[in-house]
Amino acid sequence: AKLAGKSCFRYYSRALDHAVERRLHLEQELRGAWERGELHLVYQPIFRTLDRMLIGVEALLRWQHPVLGAIPPSMFIDIAEQSGLIQTLGPKVLHAACLRARQWPCNGAGEELFVSVNVSPRQLRSGDLAAAVEQCLHVSGLAASRLHLELTETAVISDEMLAASLLEKLHRTGVKVWLDDFGTGFSGLSHLRQVPVDGVKIDKSFVADLQRDPDDLALTSAIIAMAHALGITVVAEGIEHQAQFDLLNERGCDLVQGYWLARPLDSDDLVRLLDAAPNP
Ligand code: C2E
Ligand code: CA
Ligand code: CA
Ligand code: CA
């Protein structure tokens, strides 16, 4: 038993070494990946529920490594965050998204699309995000109202004082702020009163089981009612089936996003999609 335990430990520690090594390797590779052109943004359409009009997109980062292939954001965003690389990568993403958005045509209703950019917790804590946003709007010439920022609920709630002053500053730039992954933190609903946000994005883990799990449906309905009472927009992500769309539509969810509606697209495909839309 002792022997087995030992070899077991050795096995785990070797597996651990391996994981650590792999992470370090990826971190090294991620350094300079943007400059080498391995990173690019894709854009997932977001629709208004009422008329199913495409009104904006979420910018999502992709890493195509020349040898390792496609590395999922769930893996490299975390590495970028832990290593501090996100501090240089984040602003590049913001700039690229704003510049891109200027090239897109209007939707079928003649509305200009917004672009929603994910901001990681580390970016929130480091330096002046509002100043970076302002600079970015200035350089790109994008109207502030067309830029949305997605901050995770937990990052915002964890430091309420910081959050309040930061959100205040962000608001003055004219961009919209959404709380991402909403419902996954504990604080959720009661904190909505304190933090001045424009929207909440109901986490896809709630949407996933909407048709089967009465608790998820109840919670989602409560979030929508509460947010609307406070004048906050509700976005649902991760819609993969019509049944989920129907439930959200019935409950008055404002905006929807998910594979059932549209996958993330590169900018050229997005433009083609917009051009194909009927004009009124
Ligand atoms: P997120 O912000 O929650 O983004 C939504 C994720 O759900 C995206 O995964 C998107 O591709 C995926 N998704 C969209 N529709 C569906 C659906 O119908 N079903 C399912 N199962 N998934 C759907 P992705 O692109 O792999 O990104 C994962 C996470 O990585 C994002 O989660 C976000 O937290 C982070 N991320 C991605 N790009 C960036 C970035 O530029 N900056 C930062 N800070 N984080 C990013
Ligand atoms: Ca997001
Ligand atoms: Ca999310
Ligand atoms: Ca999520």
C-alpha cells in the first residue's frame, strides 16, 4: 500500500509538473503572439428579442498557434490574467474592436452596431481604465455609445468602493457597462441597486437548463423583473435552442445571443451577414 501510495504521488506530481510546464510554455508563447498575428477577434451577433434585429456584437479573442493549433480562451485568458499579460493585451483588443466597428455597415433598421468588449478583473484593478477607453474612442473615432464593456459580476462586487468610482468614471466617457456572467456570484440582485450598470448578462449556465430546471427559470425571471424595475437592460447568452429563446422572449428579456441565433464570426462574415439583411 505504501509503495502504491508513493508511485501514486509520483504520478500526480509528475502530472502536476507537466501541467505547470505546459502553462509556462503557453505563457511564453502568448508573449508576442499578438505581434506575430496569431491572435484575432471574432464577433458574435447580439439580437434585440422583440424584432430579432442584429443590433450589436460581442468581441471574442481567438488564438491560432502555428504548432499547437487553436487554443481556447478559457485556457489562455486565464494565463494572460495570472501572468499580467492581459495588461498589454486588453488595450490592444479594445483598440482593434473599436477600429473594426467603424467599418461595419448599419443593420437592416439603419442602426449602427455596438461592439461589446470583455474586460478582465485585472484590467479593472490596474491603472485608469476610463482614460484608456477615452483614448481608444478618440483614436478610433468610434462614438462612445457604440462601445460596451463587459465586466464580470464577481470582479465588480468584490470591491464595491473601487467599482463605484470606476463605473462613475466609465459612465462619464459615454460607454455602456454590462455585468457579465450575472447570477454566478452570490451577491447579484441586492447589489444591482448599488452599482450603476446599464445591463446584466445572464450567465449561460442558467440558460442551458432553462427548459428543464424550474429553479433556473425562476431565477432568470427574477433577474429580468428586478433589472427592469431598476431600468437595466437584460441580455441572455448561450441560447442554443428555440425553447430557450421562447421562454426568454415571454419573460421580456431584452437582448439575446447564442449559437441558435448566430455563431461568432470574423469581421468579413459579419459584414456579409449585414449586407444580406433586407433594408426597410
Ligand atoms: P464569456 O464572456 O462568457 O463569452 C461567452 C462565451 O460563450 C464565448 O466563449 C462564446 O463563444 C460562447 N458562446 C456563445 N454562444 C454560445 C452558445 O450558444 N452555447 C455555448 N455553450 N457557448 C456559447 P469563448 O469565445 O470561448 O470565450 C470564453 C471566455 O473567454 C469568455 O466568456 C470571456 O470570459 C473570455 N474572453 C474571450 N475573449 C476575451 C477578451 O478579448 N478579453 C477578455 N478579458 N476575456 C475574453
Ligand atoms: Ca462576455
Ligand atoms: Ca458571460
Ligand atoms: Ca459565462
